[in-house]
Amino acid sequence: MVSQSKNITVEYDYHIKISFQDCQLMTLLAAFALLLPKILTDFLQNALLGYADQVMQWPHKPFACDHCGNDQAFIWKTRHGRSTKILTTFQ
């Protein structure tokens, strides 16, 4: 039986190369601010796909078919489907 644990673990390994002209705090903060949208995008994508992968392994899903009420057998047809944009304070 597959556990329906609520904990999702997602692993990240970033290799980031940044160039800047000096080591003043404002320069470093500006460089970091440029990284935030990329980091957030990767985090959201990995977290949501990790959660969805885990949920799809559960014997009973937290959702059901609107027509028949099935909450067990689903085929995830949109896993590599169309991208969705999410607007945040980080872009």
C-alpha cells in the first residue's frame, strides 16, 4: 500500500554564475534580485510536480471525477502540457 504522507521532499542543486562590478551591498542585492524569478520558477515547478507525482501514487486521490466520482484511477495527460503563468511580487 502506498502511503498518503503529506510531506513532500524536493531536492535542488543550483549552479549559478553571476558577474558584478563591485561588492557593495546594493550591487549584491541587485544581482540577487535578478536571481529571484529564476529560483522561484524552479522552486514552484519542482514543488508542484513533486506533489502531483506523489498524489498520483496514492490509492485514493484528494479529488474525484466530476462525472463518476472515481478517486482512484487517473491518467495524468497534462503533466507536460501548457505552461501556466503565476504573478508574484518576484515577477
